[in-house]
Amino acid sequence: MDKKFYVTTPIYYPSANFHIGHCYTTVIADAIARYKRLMGYDVFYLTGADEHGQKIQKKACETGISPQEYVDEIVSDAKDLWKRLNISYDKFIRTTDQQHVVCVQKIFKKLYDQGDIYKGQYKGLYCTPCESFWTETQLVDGRCPDCGREVIEVSEEAYFLRLSKYQDKLIEYYNSNPDFIEPKSRKNEMLNNFIKPGLEDLCVSRTSFDWGIPVSFDEKHVVYVWIDALSNYLSALGYLTEEDTLFRKYWPCDLHIVGKEIMRFHTIVWPIILMALNLPLPKKVFGHGWLVVDGDKISKSLGNYKDPREYIDKYGVDAVRYFILREVSFGSDGLFSESALINRTNSDLANILGNLVNRTIGMINKYFDGVVENKGVLDKELDNKLINEATSLKDKVHEYMDNLEISKAVDTIFELLRSCNKYIDDTMPWILAKDENNHDRLSTILYNLLECIRIATVLLKAFIPETADKIFHQINTQNTAYDSISNFGGYESYNKVNKAEVLFQRIETK
Ligand code: MSP
């Protein structure tokens, strides 16, 4: 088995502080990274910031600070947010990092030298006050979408990437690698909307602003957006440097997770750049949907979001993580609202998980002074059903995770927890406790519950790590390895559980 796993998020524009939409991709990638680590993979999880461009330069100018100061502030805020969300990235790449700058310059030069980049004329619609280029479709009523003023047609010297040359090779690659693009529907979208009508060469430099990486052999140009941004996946690993151990170890990337709006760049432009560089292509690009509020994508410009830390402060980090992972079927759009977050937290985290752990530990403390033993007094039908569910959990979750059906993976764990709650209702330990003769049966029941909780928690660690650690502490187990959950009975009989503490307070709403 290939034991390395390289997973990435897009690098986000630090034009404003990050919102729950950015958290969405980052938490999902984090859960995947943690899950793979749990399985024993050597994981490299990359995220970062895409810091160049005219928009950021303008924002900084409006604020009266340099672009570098501007992005420094936002990046430091983003790192704080990722820390609060328990994001376990291995590297945070910034496109202003010297290593990245040099790498992009080398890539650009190489592509130019071999004829994949050429100099031409860029024709576009330009808004002079905003200093921005627009395409016909971006205009609103024929005017600048930002300020509403008239645009003029201009043309400037620019470099272009020869996408057209690689069109057939790309189609061939799609066909011989059916798992390259997921969900599958996005592959047809790319083929029918962009590739089959004919790929246009892509403009990859600008002379109209200077907050970017200079083209090394023609310094009035800066590298424009996509060669700069996409190359982060290589530069972060030390590609084209003397210290390229990471590159040799982790490339090709196993999984790029991106929002659907930038799928095109990751499944057309990026593979073509890599083909031109003669590098192997990423194994998979997954295009997910958006979190939306009232039908609109969450975004700074729409002003429809709060700082995600407000939710973390109010409801806890794992309420936010769990919502993101569970609420939306990965690939589709999903609704975000505070009330939906509250409902999820109450229905699943407080009622199912919190309640189960609390009741189980409470009973063990009450009836056995904290120590139970697997006495093996089984009710065949009832117990075997539960035990089978517990021991098959690992494989079920694995199948879903392999298909990137994250929400289903999480829900399957909760199915076991639901079954445990039902098992308590069915076996009624409080009745058994009344008669000393039932002592061993009662001990077995509570042991079974404890073991199911342990098994579920080993897996939950990938999704809601802080809560998982609290549960491990409360049930007092050291047996937390992934390999320990295929068989039933890993919980250490005679360990003394700790005091039951509430994991998730029910959130009361008006
Ligand atoms: N800088 C480029 C990406 C370059 S990658 C080589 C960019 N940045 S961005 O700041 O606009 O972030 C885009 C990514 O943020 C999306 O692809 C998506 O992953 C995530 N999201 C931003 N808003 C989102 C939602 N409302 N919902 C879900 N994801 C969202 O494009």
C-alpha cells in the first residue's frame, strides 16, 4: 500500500478575514488528513494564502498600508482561526514566501523557453478608476461590476499559456483516469463547457499593476493569478530547490479539494502546466459545493457572515466542525444558518453523543464505583447485534471516506451511538440493578456500552478531536489506536472511569 497522502485546500485570497465558507474546505481537508493519519498514512496537509493581485493592492492602498503589511495582518488572523478550529495543517504556504516566488519564476521561464508561454496582446475591457480588467460576461448592464462606471476597450502586451496545444492530451488523460475529477458530474461540465468548444490560451501576465511576482526575464510584467497560485502545490514541497525531499516524497498530490468555481483551473489549467513541466498529475481533484445563506454564497462583499470565532466561542469548536462535516452532503451546496448549527448540535452532539457518554459513565459510577468488567453474560440476539455493528463500523466508515462521502461517514458513527442509546432502553440497566443476581449481566451491558463508545471515539477523533480526547479521558482508556477497533473487547476491564462531565450543553433557543 502507498502509505503517503498529500492533501491540499485552495490557497485563499487574504483580501478580507476568512469566513465560514473558507472554514468549510479547511475543516473537510483536516478531517481527511486526520483520518489518513489515524490509518497510519504519512500525511502532508497543505493550506495557505494567495496574496498577490490588483484587488489586494487596492485594498491595502485604501487602508493606507503596504500590500505586504495588509496580507501579513490577515494571514496572522487566519492562522489564529485555524488554530481555534484545530486545523492540523503541516504547512501554511504564502505566495509571498521567497521559496514560492523563485519557484514560480523558474516555472514561468521554463515554460517560456520551451515555447509553452508566448508573448501576445491582451485585449480587455478596462475600468480606469478601479484599475480593473473585466470580461464581457462580468459586466453589469455593460458597466463595471464594482463601481458601475463605463469601461473602455484596451489592449496591452501580455504573456499567454498555450492551453490549446494540450487539449487532446487532456481529454485523453480524463478518459484513461476516470477517478481524476469528482464528483463525476463535474467532469462532464468541464468537457462540455470548456474543453470541447476549444480551449483558449490563457493570459498569464500583466503590466497594469505590480503587486505580483515579476517575470524574471521581462520585469515590467508580473505573473498573473493562476501560474502563481497553482504552483503553490509544488513550491510548498521545495520543487526546483536543492532541498526537495518533500517534493520527492509527496508528489504527485493525492487530493486537491477545491470549490466548484475554481474547478476549471484545477482540472484544465493545472494539469496542462504539469504536463508541460513533465510532472505526474494529481490523483484526484474534488470540487465541492458552497455554503449558502438565503441562496447566496457566503462572502465578504455580500456581508452575510459573522466571524466564525463567534460560533466557536458560543457553541464550541466541535459544534462548528461537526456541522460542517455532517450537514452538507459533500459535493452539493448546503444551507448555513446559526439556527441550523444549533439544531445539529442539540440533536446529535448533545442528545445522541453527549447523552450516551453521560448516562453510561453515570451508571458505571453509580452501580460499580467506576469499574466494570466484561463478564461475558450475553443476551445473544441483542448483544450480538450491537457488537456486530461496532466491529463493522471501521470498514463502513472507511468505504465512505474512500468515496469522500464525509457526511455519511460521520453519520455512520452516530448510527452506532443511536443503537447504543436504544440498547440502554432495551436492557434497562436501572431495573437490573435492583437485583444482586443480575450483577454480571449488568456489568456486561455497561462494558459493552463502554467498548462501543471507545470504538466510535477512535473514529470520531478524525472529525471532532477535542471531544474525542475528552471522551477518552472520561472513559479512561489508553487503547485508542485505529487497529484496535476491528475486534470487540479492547476496552481495559478494571479501568476506573472518571467523573461524567457534560460534553455538549443543550442550547436553548427562544
Ligand atoms: N485564491 C484562489 C484559489 C487559488 S488555489 C490555487 C481563490 N481564493 S478564494 O479566497 O476566493 O477562496 C476560494 C475557495 O474558498 C473556494 O474554492 C472554496 O474552497 C472556499 N470557499 C469560499 N467561500 C465558500 C463558501 N461560501 N462555501 C464553501 N466554500 C467556499 O479562489
